[in-house]
Amino acid sequence: MRYLQKMGGHSQGPPRVGPIEVMWSGIGSLLGMAAVGLIHFKLLDSTGQIMIIGSFGASAVLIYGAIRSPLAQPRNLIGGHVLSALVGVTIFKLLGGQPWLAGSVAVSLAIVVMHLTKTLHPPGGATALIAVIGGDAVHGLGYLYVLMPVGLGAVVMLVIALVVNNIPKERRYPEFWF
Amino acid sequence: MVDSLSEGCALPDISEQDVLEAMKTIPGYIDITPADFREVYRVALVAAQKRIMTIVKVTDIMSSPVHTIQKSMDLVRTAKLLAERRVSGAPVVDDHGKVVGMVSEKDFLVRMGAGQGGSFILIVATCLKSKGCVAAPLRKLTAGDIMNSPAITAREDISAAKAAALLMERGINRLPIIDSNGHPLGIVTRSDLVRGYGRLGTKE
């Protein structure tokens, strides 16, 4: 196949989902983000701890909006975030003096690690990047970042996904655990 | 052998539109493009076909026990036996019960003036021209004289698909299934194969 021809695409997108799917995607993500948000802003604000990071917004798209996707399954959600956080913190410690390099290496290495461990979860890339560019609040956590906010936050979102995604008759989550 | 068979069959393919229509009936966002799904489907179909080809054993579909003809049997009795049993051919066995050849309607036709690859209507034509019965010269012969030998046979562990390929490749209509001593266990005909695969289709 010719190189430029490939850029033209060759297929079409999947169909738009029905109104019920749209509604439950909205409800699930609202509740999931509310849960981590409440813990972050109401419980932890005074303690200097954090619970919410930007990449959870991306996870919400998958685990409430595309629940059949292999990328949205518990193994990927938890594994992808935790492994990417580990990679991110480690790379920041090694290359933090050069943020452009640390950021790119953290994200790319996180993708490689997620692929190898069958935990590919797109928001993991953001989790690795935030470990580098997240500022003092994140840098100060060191490897604690892996457990909290990342690990614990992902678990909270997973619990909400399990509760909400299984309410409608025609929806089920997860497809698999490990 | 099996490959040559599958090349001959057109695989039931699906279009992207088919996939798209199917996706619309399934609630939830399915994270794959119709083209990618079709690619998965095509590879899976080949795997499924290979599996189906080996799932049916020849022993599942063969006719058993098989009617055999003694090699020394004269053709009058041979023809009568085939007619009584309503078969168009049968394995020929020697004194030890070993399959040594095959005899069928076609072998009679050839001897009656139809020639190799001839037809029944050619015999009718010959018969109408001549006075006596064109089959008369056959009276003195035995099954061993006109049989096709050696017989094309197969063992009992062959798959139905391989048996089908063998029938096609060798241009034969029936395949005796023999044990390690050459004794017939059964016979697979083209209609046995059709019945076997027909049943497979209705199971699922």
C-alpha cells in the first residue's frame, strides 16, 4: 500500500450509540468524578494530600463511556495507572533536570510498559506525564504518588464503575478482570 | 489435500456494512472499526473452517457394515447383489477378506461398449443396433476381471474433509475404510459426506 494513500483512511467509524448508553455514560462519569472530587476537595484539602489528577478525566471517558473497550477494563485501569505512575516518578527522579526529556521519556516508556504488561490504558500516559510536570505538589509525594492519588483514585473510580455500569439491563462491566 | 478443498469453496465473506449493521443492534460503544472487525472475522473464519474440517471423523459418517463382493464371484451374481442392495458399487475382497479392488456400475458400462468415460445412453444406442444383449459377453467374467485395482482406500482415523478431498482428487465416488489388516470397516460415499456436513450445519 502506498504511503500517502494510507493517510486517506480506509474504514468508517462505529455507529453512534443509543440514548440509554449516552445517559448512563453521563451518570456514571458524573458520579465517578464526584467521588474522587469530594475526597480530594472536602477531605484532603486541609491535609495537603491530593486525590484527583487530570488523567482521571480521561479514564472516565473509558470506564463510563466505552465500557466494552479492552482499554477500559479493571486490569487496564488499575494496572495502566499504577505502572505509568511508577515509570513517571522514576523518570522524574532520573531526568527531572530536563523536563522536556523527562516528560517524553516518561510517556513513551509508560506506553511500552503498559503494552508489555497488557495494561494499555490511554490515561496512563497522562499519569506518567503529570509525575513530571505536575509541580511541587506532585514532586513532593515521591513514590507515594503511585499509591495516592493514582492507585487509590483509580480504585474509587473502579468501584463507582462497577456499581453504576451494572444498573441498566443491557449494560455490564467488566468484560474481564485480569 | 484439505487446502485444495478449501480453495475451491468460496468463504462466506461479510462487508463493512454488515458489521456496521450488527454493531447498531448491540448496545454500548464497540471500540473497533468495521474494517478491523472484518479483518478479525476473516482470520477467525479460516481457523474455524480448519477446525470444522477436522471435527468430523470419517467413522462418524461412513456406512457400516459394508457390502463386499468376492473377487471370484461371477458378474451375474455381482450385478444382482449390487441391485438388491441398491448400491452402485462395492469393494471387492479376496479370500482373506482383504479389499483388493472396487467394482461399480461404471465398470459394467465400460465392458458393455460405453468405453472409458462413456455413458448409459451410448449403451442404449449400441443395444438398439445389435441383436443380442450387449451384456452377454460379461456372463463368463468375475468381479475380479472387471474391478478397478488396486482400490483407493483410507484408514479409520482420516477426517471426513480428507476423505472428501480424496474423492475429489482421485475422481472416485466411494472410499472403503479399512483396518490395519486391509479388512473393510465401512465405506464413505459422496452422499455420506453430504449427509455428514448437512447435519453439522443444522446443529448450530
